Amino acid sequence: MRPLTQGTDEHDAGLSRDGKMLVYSAVCFRQSPAGRNGIAERDEIGLLNSVREQGSGIRISVVYLDFEQLGTSTVRPVLLGVLSARVARAINAGRFRVYLLEPRLAPAAVASRTCRVADLATALEETLAQEGPIVTWSAHDLRIVKKAELPQRLVQRFESRWVPALADVRRWKSRLYPDSTLPAPANAGGHALTVYMKAIGYDVPRSPAPGHAPDWLRHVLARLEAEDGNYRALSDRAKRHCHALLADTRHDCYGMRAVYERACRELALEKAYRQTTYRIEMDGASYPIRIGRRHGALDTALRGGRATTWACVTAYNPQSETRPQRENRQRDAELKRYLRARTIRWHPMAGVGDAGHWAPEPGVLAIGVSRARAERLGREFGQAAVVWGRVGGKAELVWCNRLQHVKRTPPASAW
């Protein structure tokens, strides 16, 4: 299923790769009345929600930033991880660098080619020289920048491009996955980045050393001081801690990107799905379905066939990436064979976007399937979401890629 409501807003951007339209949200900037860049409040989530297929080859870059400190009692950063990556690229792609901000940590620069010794002002200047918004996990990172002894103009430039990922990620979680409860890790809040990384299935390699970043930092600094700054003279344990620290920073940046891109993408898709009419052809009559609404005429028709539940499913354009028409037709035929083999009744369906920029997308109305089975069916055919309903109830948008490592509360309508 692909979103069918591409707009013509001046902030929209086409993301095209190998002829396939990739649907992602991107943070958008505009000039505010005060004369400084701010996040465009195009809609309630402050994100650019639609992209349209075009041959412009536009690429949107985003910079992800993560500070490491000696502990929560100090705001002075010791190192800074920076990942510059383009939206829609492979999740492990991008340019990553670690700035060693603490002078006592400078000898450890030989531990990795990604390390660079710099003060905070230089690191931020180089970060600001890169394209795109600067995304951090929470407002804590902005507080670090504001409390540092930096030129006011530099702080203002940073803040004008700063985006807190957590605000939109929490909105994504509560809106799209309200039945999933995230676990609260030890010594961290319920909205810690690692919780969301695990929830989306981001694979964090096992750390080469036990413990946490502040402990590793303190140990490495103590051993460097004891060895007069000679990194090569450090014990194997101290070197493992140094590599663990660098790996932890790297995966915080890449994990934040994975979480934020999924959240933005699915929030964008949700809006597009809600701006689509799913037209059902049944026994010579047409029944329009909209997410969030009841459908009395369809209910009456289904009761006549003793059905109580239904699902709108398509096999077209899996994961909302445009596929060749021949492939889509083959996938559609496979879906119908799948339903026949399981004696699931179905009727033709077509998704029609409000804006009319796309041709109707074919699919089926599968009769008598539970919410869980509809979710599995969508997942089987690579769909991001399906539309499900029951007689007398409202049509619901059901996401097929569940969150992991969470406690679920089944929705009241799931029967």
C-alpha cells in the first residue's frame, strides 16, 4: 500500500532512487517572522508529511548528534557523536565521526579513524557546516549547548536547526501503537533511546565491555592520567572500555536515526491512509470506506452474508515503495490465490486518494477475518498497514510491523 494523497505544498520534496518512489517524512524549515529558521508547522507533528514522485533526484540530509558525559551531575560533554545521513539510504549508511572534547581524552584518538580531537565550538561549527536539521534525542542535548561557554551566535544557529526526536517519537508511539507498553529500563526513564531501539528491532551488537558509558569514561581517563597520556600503554581492559564507549556512541546515533525515520515515515503514512477512500464493489453496489468512520450500508450488506468482520488489504507496492505494474499485478493475483486456498471470501477494493494524484490502487475486502489475522495477512504481503473493521464499528488502521519487547493490551475491538 502506498499513500495516495501527495500534496503540492511548496515544502514537499521528491525522493527518487532507481525509479522507485520512497515515502519518508523530512523535517522542513522555513523563515519565521522573527527572521530565524524554525521548524515548519505544516501540521500538528511539525513534519513534512507527503512526498511526491518526481525525477528531481532531491536528497534530504539529516544530522544526528549524541553527547556523552561523565555523569548526570555535570553538563560538560566529554565527547560528541555526529552522524550525517540522507533519508531513504540504507540504515547503516552515512558519515559518522566522534569528537573528543575532553583534552585528557585526546590520546585516545588513535583508537579509531572516526575520532577527531576538537573543542565544543569547533565541533559544532563543523556540524553546522553540514546540510539538514540537527536531530538529538531530547532537550537535554540543547541544554548542554546552552550551558557551555560558547558564542551566543553559535548557540542561536544551533538552536535554529535543532529538532528533538523524542517529542515526535512519543507521539508516534501513542498514536500508532497505543496498545503497546514500553518497559522502563534500570537507571533510565521509560522513554530512553535504547527502549525504542529494541522496540523497532534495531540490532545493537553486544558491548565489548560490561558497564555504562560514564564508568568507561572515568576508567579510561584515570588510566590515561596514570600512563602520562600514552594510549598504547593502557591495559587491555582500559582499551576495551574505550572501544565500548566509541561503539556505544556510534550505535546511539545510528539507532536514533532508525527510530526517528520509522516514526516520521509511519506518521506520514498514517495521514495519507486517512486521506484515502477504500471503495468496495460488492453485488453490483459500491461501498466507500474511510478510516475512523462507521459504514451502515456496508454493515447491512455484510449481515446478509452473516459476516461480522472485514479487512481491506492490497498486495501492491509493499512497504509503500512503488513497484512496476507487472510486479504489482502478479502480487495481486498471488493475494487472491492465497485467499481462495484458505476459503476466505473477498470482494474487489480500490484505494482512491483525496488529491487524485495516483491511479486507484487495487486490493480486496477480505470477509470474516479477525484483527490479528488481518495484521498477519498484511505482513505476509509486505504491507505497512491494513484497514480493518467489524459490523457496527469504525474502520481502523492496523499496523503490520509490530513493536518488539513490549507488553501489549489487546484493543477492545480485536475480535
